[in-house]
Amino acid sequence: MKRFFFALFFAMPVFAFAQYLELGAMIGASNYMGDLSNNSSTVYIQETRPAAGIFARYNTYTWLTFKLGFNFAMVAGEDANSQTESIRSRNLSFRSNIYEFV
């Protein structure tokens, strides 16, 4: 029985026609780096927001592929997370959604 499932697992790409149609999804995190992030390489966990995407790709020939995709991310920045008093007293913040159609 183990051999059957082992063989089935390796034969799945043949059954799924993966060489022609590819489907995928991604999840992750997005972060802002700019004026409201104290211009440093430090990642502020409070400002980390979700990101996600899906895509479909159809390979018609070895030289022609059609791709369709959608990605979404949120970014945010706050002066309140700065360690410099003059920047914190400015008290600016923002949140923005990013939509990408491929």
C-alpha cells in the first residue's frame, strides 16, 4: 500500500497537467521604510501588515505563456514608533492598501 501512495504522489503532476496550467497562492508580510519609519533598517513589528496574492499561468507553448494574478498588501507608518523625541512630537501616521493586478 505504501508503494501505491508513493507512486501516486510522484504521478500527480502528470494527472494534474501541471506542465500546462499552474495555480498558486502566497501569503506574507509587508512593511514600510521611509520618513515615518525613522529611515532605518529596523523593522517595527507594530507596523507590519499582511500581504497575499494568487496567480494562474497557462503555458500554451514553450515560447508563449499567459499569466493572470492579483496581489494585495497593506503598509503603515507611525511617528509614535520613533525613538527620537522630535519625530514623535510630529505625530504623523498613515495606512494604505496596495492592489496589484498582473
